[in-house]
Amino acid sequence: MENIQEQEVLIARNNETGQVGAVVGQNPDGTPQMADAKTAKLSDLVKFNKGQNPLEAFISNFVRQAKNPSLFGFFKLPADRYDAIAPAMADLIQDPASNGEMLKPYEVDVKSAAQSQEQTPAEATAQKSETPEEKPAAETKMSPIDPNRIDWDTIEKEWGITRSQLEDSGALKQMVYNHKSPQLFTVTPSFGGERFEAEARLSFRSNPDGTYSLIPHFVKNEPKLELPFMGHEFTKEESHYVCIRLADGALNGGCLPPCR
């Protein structure tokens, strides 16, 4: 019988598309096979014994085979806490720059693995030849997002934000260039069947089908996680994840139960 207390699982992020998913395998090219971290079952995930070689082997194989190792970031979670913290963790990983301090203890150092690989002269030449090809990709990010490819219906349903709000405020003009909104908006996410209000700056994220979704960047205030909520006392790990994405207005002096 598996002892999941001694195991870890991985959540990966495609740094180009923003796609986040739990690792369920590895493709022939070394890239991770991913499933939705919020719905994937623990039994479907690749599990690694803590501090042992399989995790290192997985990352090393990824670095060795992937044409651009920096395309993906990896974060490890304790398997026995996956169901409780993976949904919130997935939201944090959507914006690793803003949540860097929170994610740092769980980030897998892919750069060190890359440096440890023995590099042949041919490989070095190949890497140099790839560098100029990466520049056009960076330049394409300056092209504005087509507002008609934004999933406005889902955004209004999930966050209470409409296209007219962003257009009338002038925020949309900046957001279509992959910038955050210059001002805060009140979003109304639903958790556990209840709606809450929170203040957040907004940006867009590309989806695999070519559409765009909304990503809120919540105002972060320190919640009082030392106090029990609905009879539940938060562990140290849960305090890192469960409520960091909610603004002070959504917390209302307490905290939401873990996302399921």
C-alpha cells in the first residue's frame, strides 16, 4: 500500500501559454503531460518519493530532451495534501512573478538541473542557433489581443466583470497588450456556493483553444489564519495557499474553506 505521506507530486506551468496542470506523465520529447490541477485525481498523477532519484531523473530527462527547458516551471506538492491545496496552488502559479515568495519553497530548480547536464559542443551550437529564433516570439507578444477572442461570457459568469466595464474605464486598452489593469476592479468569485467580493487588478491569459480568460491579481493582506474557521484549524501549509488569492474584502475577518 502506498504511503502518500512520503510522496510528492508535480504541478507544471507552460511559461509561454500560461497553462497550468498536474503532471500525469512525460511526452517523448521530455515535456510534461498535464491534467487540470483542480479536477485531476491523485491516483492519476506521477508520484515521487521525497528526496529520492525519480524526481531528479524526471527533471533531468525533461532538461535533456526539451528544446527549451525554460518553457516550463515545476512545483512539487506533498501528495497527502494535494486535494486540499492543489486548486489554490494552481491559481498562485498562474502569476509566479507576483507570488514568487509564496512559491519559492515549492519550486523545482530546473536551471540547476540544466547546468548539471553534460553539454557537448554540438548541443552548445544548437542552443546558440535557437536564440535568434526566440526573438520573434517575444516580439509577437507586443501585438494586441483581439477582444473578440476573449471569453466574455465566462468572465462575467465567474468574476462579474463585463467588457463594457473594461472599455469604459480604459483598462482594456492596456490589458490587450498583456498588461495588468492600471486600477483595481471588484470581482465576485464563487466559492462553496457563496459569492464574495474582492479587489484585484486584471489581466488576460491565453487558452489552448485560442481564446482568452481573465486572471485576477488579488490585493494581498495578511489573514488571521491562527484563528479557526468553521471549526477548521489551518496547518502551516494550508496557510500558505488556501486564502492568499483573496482580498481583505473577501475574507471578512475570516477565511474560506479549502477549495475542492
